[in-house]
Amino acid sequence: MTSTTPSAGDILAAADSLQGPQQTFTRDEVAYLMHLAYDAGRTATYVEDIAELHATWARHPIHRPTAEQRYRERMAEMDALGQARAAAEGRPYRPHPGGPVDWETGRVLAPGEQVTA
């Protein structure tokens, strides 16, 4: 056995050898035929599972959200929580624009501005 995945020619050759006049097989031939049978069964099971999955998706066309949609939903949720917290603390809500922030004051630093200790 030279490869772990048999080709179509290997399977046909094995089927021909089983139908021929030879009645006994070597240990290697039996091992190879068992490998072919196992691999064929595993492939058939995999294909059946994939077909069932696609059939389920076709019966129930629920569209899953994309990563971008999930990101937008999460950001909107965090924004709403920030607004609620700001309202509870009695302060205006200011979303963080991104970028570096002064650790002591919480002030957003301008591009290229360094934090002074």
C-alpha cells in the first residue's frame, strides 16, 4: 500500500482480484482490501452526512449572520450599555473614538501626542 487514500483504479483492481480465480490472499492483500473497504465506508458516511446537512438547510432557510453583522450587533449592544451607564451616573455619554488615551485623565490623545508623566 503506497498511499493512505486509494484511487479509483486501486478499488477497481481490488474488485477484479476478488472475482478472479485466486482463492487465497497474502496478509498484505487482505490488509489492503480491508483498508479499501473501511475508506469507502467512511467516505460514503461522510457524503451522506453532508447531503443530510444540506437538505436540512434547504428545508429550513435560516440565514446565519455574517461576522460583520455579528460585530455590528455586539458594538450596538456595548454602545447601549455605555449610554445606560452614563445615564445612571448622571454624565453625558461620549463614545471612545479609538486610539491612545491618557491613563490618568482618560483624555484621548491627539495623533503623535505623547503621555507626559
